[in-house]
Amino acid sequence: MKFFIDSADLGDIKKALALGLCDGVTTNPSLVAKTGRAFGDVLKEIVALVPGPISAEVTATDAEGMLKEAHHYAKFGEQVVIKIPLIVEGLRAVKVLSSEGIKTNVTLCFSAVQALLAAKAGATYVSPFVGRLDDISQDGMALIADIVQIYRNYAFDTQVLVASVRHPVHVLAAAKLGAHVATIPYSVIEQLAKHPLTDAGLKKFLADWEKVPREGK
């Protein structure tokens, strides 16, 4: 499973790259707003850092506006993927972009039939938001299972990109279900590496090492 970093923070992206755990990046207007910088400036810097797919989200809600933004962002680098909301106008834009060879990430997916429409429109990725479903007492990972099964049934090329990941359990479940990608905040990547028994074992090893006679003494 590929790991994308869900961030517009260059510091977090650099840390993930240094660990070899950044196969790509996803951004959205909320993440960019936290930086206090113009989106174009942020996107240029991310493109210069990351060789993998970088999702840049449009803000228009009509197909014509989406296509205008998409063609602008696509010029930033060949790894740019256009992030499109899963609405009727968005599907129309995805169909056009797919025919032009521009990669797309259909976002704000909350049902399996929405994901089916995205795949039929030719989306490169579909982004089901598991955490937001969990927030309203629905099973986000059950949605991932349904989408993976449907895509396998019909051999769709669209990749399942698990989004709104809140904790390591989401990552584990996504990997077990066979999702192609999980987009994860850097804080969750750090959590993935942690286990209390690892910490306890290391503490014991280091304590025992202090009892070992040093060479030359």
C-alpha cells in the first residue's frame, strides 16, 4: 500500500520523505489555509520536493471552472493530480480531463455508488473519507470494503485512496482490505511506528547495556 502525506506543510512532507514514507501528497483548501500562503506558491514547492503524485484541489463548482483550474495546475508538473469533488459537475470535468490524459482524484466520496460513478468517469483515484463517516456513527472502513470489491468485480483501474485517516487502526484496516493508497497526516505516520512493548524492550536493553563492562577497563 502506498502512503501519501495529507498535508501542505513542507516540514512534515520533508520528514516523511526522509523516512521513505512519502509516495505522494494530497492537499485541500483547508490544509493550504493553515499555511497562510498562496496555493500556487505552496504547490510549486511541493512539486519541487516530491516526485510522486500530488493532488491539487479545484475550488470551482461548475465543470467549466474546474477545467480552467485543472489546466492551470497541470502546468505545475507532470506529477500533479487534479482533485475534483464528487458532484455531477465534477464527474463531467473528470470525464474531460481523463480523455486529455490528466490524472484526477475524485474527493469527498461517501458511498460505494459514488465511487462507482467516479471509476466510470475515468478517475485515477477515488477518495472515500472514512474518518468523517465514523464521526456520524457510520462504518467508514465498511465503505472501503465495498468499493474495493466493486472495483475488483469489474477490473476498474481507479485506485482506492483512503482519506480522512485519523489513527493507525484506519491504516491497518485499509491495508487488510487491499486499498491502494492511504493518505495520512504525518502525526499518524509517527503513531504507526510506536508500540509500548517496543519502548519497554528498548529501555530494558539500554539498562542492561549499562551493566556490560566497557573495553579497556
